[in-house]
Amino acid sequence: MVQMSYDSKSEELMAKENKVVSPNYTPIPVVLSHGDGIYVTDVDGKKYIDCLSAYSAVNQGHLHPKIISAAEEQMKRITLTSRAFYNDQLGDFIEKLCNYSGMEMACPMNTGAEAVETGIKVARRWGYRNKKVEANKAEIIVCDDNFHGRTTTIVGFSSDPDSYEDFGPYPEGFKSIPFGDLAALETAITSNTVAFLVEPIQGEAGVIVPPEGYLKGAYDICKKNNVLLIADEIQTGFARTGKNFCFEFDEIKPDLLLVGKALGGGLMPISATLGTKEIMSVLTSGSHGSTFGGNPLACAIGSAAIDVLVEEDLANKSMELGKYFLDKLKDLPSEIVKDARGRGLLVAIEFKERGGKAKKYVMEMKSKGLLAKQTHDTIIRFAPPLVITKDQVDDVVQIIQSSIASVASKIE
């Protein structure tokens, strides 16, 4: 067998991964091996500022000691029971999650997509049993350019060809409208409409912030028509946008709340669907479940993850530093940068046609010690761990500025 020769450990590991792992991702070419707070280090020893936070799953920072300690302690006791039995962690964890979110009851799951699927099932069953929609006629309204996950049901109502192409046939019962358009929502509602599923800010679409008061307007329309408002806060939740949850900016409470990502504290997938006791109680015994959902290890980790958010006041920190960060980004060269937008520490910059595609800027930032990821060709999303300091935000801004200047100097 011919032994391949590589210039670095990173090249060797990337080659191995590309050989045996399905090619459904195109990662930035860096091989990470360690993390600490806002920093990650690759296998060749280079240190970077993490400005993606695993798509906002690492809000508390990499390897937060309180969360690690909670995991280690629980791993000495018991890690998995299934929901066939009670465990001594689940009740306290869900009570803490409900108190943090202002909800009454939750169904624990694992991935964000599972939380979305659970929300769909709850909304449909509520529609049939409470609203008395005709059997198998329930409709859920979604938004164009949404991202709610990767299951066949969810990609069936995506407007992104990369997500849905050649994965059909798709389930019926979904209707898509423009994001941010309240008139379109009102027009789309029929007697069969059971829910409106929406992201308060569309993250994957490029950090698209809707018009002021949009969620409040959607809430009012839903209430008037006896339709459930489902807020997908899997990416925007847990202090990312400057409050515990983004819906709080509109001073409303959704009927169903979908959470995940940062609930796992960067250690493992933990998600949940939350709502009122009346709505969540449509999930009767045997109608829904998960072997790993609500396992004691996840509960211990999730509980510690919430504690860190509260004890370190990360929502207010995100609000304050997010405004500071965004103000700095608005000073980027206007001949290259079309827009800088966001809320809290969920921020994006979009490039003008003259600036070209975003990936070359991402690669320049990588070379200078900052990791971020482009979305939709011309947009870069920045979502650092919420434990970042003001001085570290300045470091991020300096790298972004110098990277754009470096790339722009080569544009004819």
C-alpha cells in the first residue's frame, strides 16, 4: 500500500475525513482539536477566535467548567434510563427550563430538528382535538427562506433547493409566505390553519431581522384566528440576541417554543418543545417519544447550561456587546459592504456585488486567526460565544477590518 505524504497533520486528517465521511458538508479547511472559552486550537497548534459557536450551540463558551463538572458528576452516577422509567434529574431540569422561558410544560428531545417535528405533531393534534379541524386537513404556515432542520418533513417546506432537491415526495399541509409580511400571514390563514411556524430572526438565511413589531403582529393575528404561534428559537434562544429569548423583544409569549443548540452547553444535543399545559397535554402516553430525550446526563448538562446563562448574566452581556460590535461593523467600507445587521451577538455582514463572494473574506479571516462561515454566497454570520469580552470584540473587529482591506486591495 502506498503511504501518502502530507505537509501537516491537518492535511492528513482532512484527507481521511474526505475519504470516509459523506460529502454533505464543505468545511472551512481547519481541523480543530481543543477549545477553551471563545478560542479553539487546531491540530497543528494554531489558535483561533471562534465566531460561529457551532451555529450558536456554544453560547456559554467551549468547555465551560461548571457544565463540564456537572457532566462529570452525573457520569459517575447514571447516564441513560429511557422514559420507560423516571429519573432523578428530569423534573428539576424541565422545571428550571420552564421558569427560564416562562412556559408551563415541555417535551424533552435531543436535536433541534426533533423539537421542530415535535412542535408540528403537537400543533396538528391540537388542531384536530381542540380546534376541531377536519381529519388530515391541518395546515401550518411557514416562511420563505426558513431553516428548521433536515428531516424529510422539514425540507419539504424549505425554499432552498440544496435542502430539498431529490428528497421527495414531501408531506402536504404546509404553506409558505414571505418572511416579515403580516398581510401575507393574514391572507394565508384558513379554517384549517393550526399554526404559524417562524424564526424570530432567520439565521441561516443570513441573519434577516424582520420589521419592528413583526412577532407581536403575528401573535395578534394568530390569536384572532385561533392559530398557534410556534417560535423556533433553536438558534436565537438562550441569550444569543440579548434577551433569554428573542420573542421577549415583542413582549409576547408564543404558544409553542422550540429550543435546542445552546441548551446542551456545547457538550451534547439537548432540545425541547415547550408550551402551555393545555397544549402540550395533547401528547398522550405512547403518542410520541425518544429513547435519549430527557436522559439524566442531558438533564444535568442542560441544567448547568441554564445556570451559566443566568449567573453570568449573558443575555445583558450579549445585548451590550452586540450593540458595540454592530456599531463597529457599520464603519466597514461602504463600497464593499452592503449591510451590517443583527441583534445581540447574532450579527452578519453582506457584501455588495463589487465585494464579490464572501468565502474569500472568510479564508482571509481564518489566516489571521478568526473562524466564521459564509452563508448564501455574499453573507458572513458572526456569533461568538457570549462569554466574549469587549477587548476580544475589538480583536474580532480588527481582524474583520484588516481581512476586508486585504481582499479589497486585490479587487480590480
